[in-house]
Amino acid sequence: MIGGLLITQSYLLLFICDAIASSITAVIIYTALQETKPQPTEDEPVQSMAQSFGGYLDVIRDSAYLWFLIASALVALVYMQMNSTLAVYLRDTHGIPEQYFGYILSLNAAMVVLFQFAIMRRVEKYRPIVIMAVGTLFYAVGFGLYGFVSTYTFFLLAMVIITIGEMLVSPVGQAIVAQLAPEDMRGRYMAVFGFSWVIPMAVGPLLAGLVMDNADPRWVWYAAGLIAVVAAGVFGWMERGIGRSTWDVVDERLDILEMLEEGKLSAAGAARRLDAVPEGKWSSLTTGAEQSAARRHVRIRISDPASGTMKVDLRLPLALVHTVLHMGGKLSDDLDGFDMQALSELIANHTTGGQAGMMQMDNDETMEVSIETSQTNAHHQE
């Protein structure tokens, strides 16, 4: 009687701790995180229920996102086995008691707490799809290992491998959804991404149970490893698509630069054409450094101090400016006669962003040079 009461109180304490932790998390989210939902404009029409549901069809038509969902669903199908089938398999096949399975899960949680941030800092320079592919391969090795080993030490080792994969896949997967989603459809993309986990959550344990009841239980883990390899292959195919899309953009931009070098375009005209080159859906899955480099511009403003009139406001891609200066060409007719060497040195000494400097021209006009990072296209003067 007393023992049963203590067990009941222990369970009650567990749920109370869960409630407290959830409340603390809610307060942190409400007070510390900024809202990212775009605010509707006054003239924006309110969507009907039919239009809202129709928006989900637009998500499914996004081919890049659809491939990502397929790979994510396969990953989820594998990952679900850790929280459902694994405990039963270790107990019934290898005689591992529930307490020792708890230690395996505790190892997983401890590794995430201790190493998650350190790992993400080390891999943030790589493309997110590459990280997903590598993490999924860790899943393939870790889950597949449960079918080949039979000692507790190796069960712990398998969980270490799985957890490394989890620390790569889980945070990066959600970030990819945010990168692929248009700002005004982020909620729909997140909702559809949830289904890529809900469906495997329902199907995965059922299929694993059928295998364990009617065949060699180790085939659950053999199959999990093979499915993870297939998912990694899908991510690898997506990475190839990113590379192909990136090089297509590079080829178009090289054609524009060639026209610039031959004198068929001015720098400002080339800048307009470069901004008009479509990046494509895959470009959102490049690294932050790659995206930042593509968005950096040099802004050159020339004003008359006496009248305060802005005479020139020229905004050119930083890479284009470097190319033109290297070729000894001119950036714009508005800058004829200006010391381009001085401008080159000013830009070279300050490319991280913000104001690079002020320069006084021969006619007493003032030139202000700054480095900007922006996703929006600006007006370019001839």
C-alpha cells in the first residue's frame, strides 16, 4: 500500500515538473523571442477559408520542398524507432531491463545538452543539405548497429552515434523549412513539415511491430539503416541540384561580365542585369556566407556640400566593382575623371559593412562610400 502510494506520488511529481518546465519555456518564448510573422497591410484582402486551404496546394507544388519532405519522412520513419520499438527489442531480444534502457535515453539527453551548441558552431559553415545528409548517415550506422551487436556497451555506442546524427538533423531540418518558405507562407510550410513526422509516427511503430512479431527482430534495424541510406541519397541529390542551380547562375553572370568587359554594357547596366538573374529556389539552401556575399553592394553617393544636393546615388554589387576595378574599367559615366585607385583602396580596406569613408573630389563635391548587405534590388543610375 505504502509502496504504491510512493509510486503514485513519484508519477505526480514528474508531471508537475513537466508543467513547471513548460510554463518557464512559455514565458521565455513570450518575453525573449521576437515575432517574425509579417504584418498585413491595410489594403491587403482577408483570405477566405478556401483560399487558406488552397495555399497548402502551393506548398505541395514546390518541388524542392517536396523532395525535402520525402527525405524528412524517411528520416522520421527511422528516428521513431528509438522512442517506440527500441525498448521492446532490447528487453525481449537481449534481456535489457527497463532501467538500463533509461540509461541509454539519458545518454542521449545528456549529449544534446552538453554538445548541441558546440556542434552547430562547427558545422554552420557547411550547406544545410550536406549537414542533413551526413546526420542521416549517422542514423544509418547507429540504428543499423542495433541489429548487429548484442552487448550493452555497444548499445550505448549505437546511441552515441544516433545522438550525433540527431544534433545535426533536428535543428538544421527546421531551419531548412524556414529558408524554403516564403515569408507570408511560413506557417503553411511548417504545418506540412509536421505531417512528414506525424505520418511516420503512426506507421513506423506499426510496421516495426509486424516485423518483430512475424520475422527476425533484427530486420527492424537492418531496414532502418537501409531507409536512412536512401534518405541520405535524396539529400545528396538535392545538394547536387543546389550546385547545378548555383553554376547556372554563375554562367549567366559571367556572360554579363563578359559583355561589360567588351564595352557592351556600363557597370550600372551590368548591375541591373545581375540583379535580374533569377536565383532559383535552390539558392536559399546555400550557406549563410554564400548568400551574404551575393547580397553585398557598394553604394557611392556624390553630393554638393554647398547646396546639399545629391548628384549621384550609385549602388553596385561588390563583386562587380572588384571586377571592373581589376580590369581598369569605369563604374559609371558619372564618375569619369575620378581617381579609381583611391576608390579601390577604400573599398579593399572596408568590406564588412557600414560606411567605408568620405572622399573629397576635385570639384569640391563629397563622395560617400558604404558597403551594404540587402536582399532587395535597388535603383541603379546610368
